[in-house]
Amino acid sequence: VNDAEQALKDDTTAASGKLVLSFPEVQLRTPLIKLITEFSGLYRDIHFELRVSNTLDNIIEEGIDFAFRIGKIENSRLTANTLFPAHLVCVASPEYLNEFTTPTSFSDVIDQHKMLLPTYVNIREKINQLLNHTEAISLQDTHLMNSETAIFDAVMQGMGVAALLDISIQPQIDSGELIHLFPELTFPRQDVCMIYHNRDYMPKKMRLFKEYIKQEYLL
């Protein structure tokens, strides 16, 4: 009944209300924020609540309308639209490379350089997946951080070497502020997805936002 009443209301009124969005820190430096700003300019009566989290929230229970995440989601109650691809790239600042020997391989980075690594993923497992390592990996000399923003700031200041998503640092690579260490090394593709609850009725504000994002990005 509530859905039917809302559908009738949507047909006769302008889209309005709050949209709750969730996405990880890394996507704060992507064109996604610009798209949200442009959408807000088109629909002045729709406002946003933005939640930044590096873990996948419970979209349904926490009332999140759309979550943007990297990787596949295994949940039959959720729909995931793939928007665009992303790849890890290994980078360092020119200042860091002037002070230390430039690594010739990713293994050199692990063995000989200060790495800036996140604590919100199982980094040993991730490195093993990416490089097919079978030997134990020592992280004794790494700088560990629980914030992607902190890792970005640290690599920009020359604190060490980081593996970051290309979608978040392409402007810095293009400008020379960060050096892409191994352009010939291609890590497995990761997809950025827009995730939302499978529901019988989607409010007008959600339909408009979904279509706006999909028309810009959907693969």
C-alpha cells in the first residue's frame, strides 16, 4: 500500500527527499563526486547523505540507497551494476625515488622499499593473489595505515611506495607528481559497482539518480 501511494505521488510531484550514498575513501578522488554534484544541481529538492566507509555496510538494514564498491557482491537481495574498471598501480613520488634506488620489480618493492599499506584488507592474501607468491611475505618494515587518504598523502610526501587504484591518482601520474613504477605490470582488473536493494518499487528520486549514473558510466 505504501509503495502504491508513493508511486501515485511520484507521478504528480517533482522528485524530492534524501538519498543515502555509501562509498570507500578511494572514490572521493574520482569523477563520481563531480557527477553527484551535477545531479544535485539538476534536482534541487533532492539532498544527499554521504557515508564514507572502507567496509561494505548492511545496505538494507542501514537504509542506504546506493553503495559504490569495488569487486563482486554475493547477495541475492542486492543488484550490482558494473560502472567502470579500475587497476592497481604501483607509485612513488619523484622525491622518494631520488633518495632511494628505483625498484625494478614489484618483488623489489616488497623486499627493499618502505611500503605504505592499508590495514583494512588482508594485504598478505592480496599480494599472494596478485603475484602468485608462495613464500611468506614480511611486512616488518612497512608503514601501515587504516585510511586510504592517509596513504595517498604519505606517498605524495615521499614516505614510501604505494599500490593505489589508477582511477584515484591518474591526475597525479599525468602531472608527474607520482611516478608509475611498472607500466608494463598489469594487475587483475577490478570493477567499480553501484549496488542497491532489489525492491518491488523504487522511488522516483532513486530512479533518477540510478539512470543518471548509469548513462555516464555503465559498461
